[in-house]
Amino acid sequence: MRVLLTGANGFLGRYILRSLIKQGIDTITLGRRRASESSFASFVEADLLAPQDFTKLLKESAATHLLHMAWYAEHGKYWTSPLNLRWVEATTQLVEAFCDAGGQQVVVAGSCAEYDWSYGYCREDDTPLNPSTLYGTSKDRARRLAMVACTRLQVPCAWGRIFLPFGTGEARQRLVPSLIEVFQGKRPAFGVNATAYRDFLHASDVAEGFIALLRAGASGAYNISSGQPVQLMNVVEELAHLLDADPQIILDLTTERPDEPSLLVGENFKLKTLNWQPALSLAQGLERTMREALR
């Protein structure tokens, strides 16, 4: 197996790269700049958003497996950014070129935003796909086009729908790092939808989920999720406990948010059939994240 990894500089990409290297999997990273942790991986410089024919470049890489994680993900902006449309085109072109170059397996990062969130509990083969954002719509469109491209040349394509990852290196504005900073006295308290249930999974377990898809030669859509609904209130209380802080400074500001689903969780039975299991519980993942944040 020789893996071509895009998005190696991203939050999840860094976890995946570390795990690939640790497992001794021959890895090439592709992007505009070399990943800071890629000293043990080859590097191909390319701008995926620049019009070009990737076939020659991919043939020269001799990669057998493509793991495409790259996408626009700037916090607070990616939901509505027109860059999503450019990434649909870039993803389709990359997958087509990889298949034409003789690639044997494609795995691409999708999103839980592709689902109709009104259903709450999301099953890969049953829950309707009815995204409510440009980001979710673009991910779904990229999936359909990638699947068509792979089917044409009979290359298996696995689409991993990520739910709510957390861990060291995520944007400071996201929930877990924001709560840590509140409890450290580094930023003002803010309210959360405390009674809502969400599906959190540590980034290291997300990474292992994608690698499981690679190793299995999987095809089709898979949820990369914990499968365990957790109230946001519990996340607040757990982090407050770890930092010896008062959770009420957050919980007292709680307000109902009718525009947000009360439940969002992904069934993960399909991924578990590939011998994948989360290595960290929510509490263990939060403790690890908090400990690393304090270094």
C-alpha cells in the first residue's frame, strides 16, 4: 500500500499522517506546502484548486491508495463559502485523475452535514440526504461525482462522513477549546444549547476510522462517529471537572436554540464491521485534549 494523502496540514490530516507513519505505511503528502510532521513521508507540491491535469503527476507518485482530506474549513465561514463549489470540482478532478493513473482505492472525507438533521439519528443507508447548507450540499455533490468516476474504472470508493471531531489542533473557536479557555479564565463565558445531544469523537479515532477504510478496500458511505449521543451539558461538566472550574458559568447562560437539532448522532455499525472501535471514551479524549492544551 502506498497512500497519497491530501490535507495533511489540516486538523484531522495531521492525525492521519502521524498514524500512517507510525504504522509503517508508505505515504506521500500532496498540497501547497509540506506538512510539518511529514519528515518520514514523501511530498508532492501541487495546488488542488489550480486548473491542471493531475494524471501525469499521480502516475509518477505510484500511489495505490488515495486518502483525500483536503477541503476549505475556515471556522465560521466554510458553511456558506463559495469555495465549497471549487472544492467539488477539485475533488472530482483529483479522483478521476487518480483512477485514470491506475489507482486501486479511493477514500474521501465527507460530512454529517450531508444528512437531513431533522432525523437526529443518522444511518448510512437509510437516513435521507438533504443538506441545509452550501457546505453540506457541496460535500454530497462531490460524493456523487467521485462515486461515478470510480465506478467507471471499477475502483472502490469509500466516503467517510465525519461527525463532531475534537482534539489538539482544532480551531480555537470550536466548542472544546473554547470551553477550556473559558475555564482557564482566558475568554468570557458563553451559552451553549446544553440539553442538545451530539456525537463527539476524538480526532485520533477519526484518523483510525479512515485508515480502516483504506486497509479494508471499502466502498460506499460510512459514518465516522462514536455512535453515542452526549448532552452538551455533560461536555461542559466534564471539562469543568478536569480544570477544577465551575460549570455553571456556562450552564447559567444556556438558551434553547430552535434552529439547531436536539439530536445529531451517527450510527457506526458499518465501520465496526471493519474491526474499528474508538480507543478513547469521551472523558478520556477530553482529558487528553485538556492535558495537551496545558503544555
